[in-house]
Amino acid sequence: PPRLFRLRVELLQGSPLLSCETLDTGLSISSAIVTRTGPSHKYIILGGYQSDSQKRMECSTVILDE
């Protein structure tokens, strides 16, 4: 089945931290901008808040299968 992955880069003092997470339940972000980045179905979701208690910018790449 198609899967959605979230890659997160946190720029901490010292060295960056890279994490990867599988989103089995989908992605829910409010107030975001979606931009197409490839010739097919590849998008970047930039900005917005993940929830009211987590007010930080999110950036996710989404690839949709036909």
C-alpha cells in the first residue's frame, strides 16, 4: 500500500538532527501552502501549525500514486 513519510530536519546548535516518520493515519496540517515540485504528483506542504498546542512550522513532502 502507498505510504506517507515525514522527513524532519531540526537545526540545533552544534549539528542538525534528521528524523524520518511513517504517517499511517495521514497528515493533518492547518494554514499550509502546497506547492507542486515535480512533473507528476510530488508536492511540498510548507508552513502552518500541526495543532494548537504545537505551534511550529512544518514542512512535508507528499508523493501521490495514481
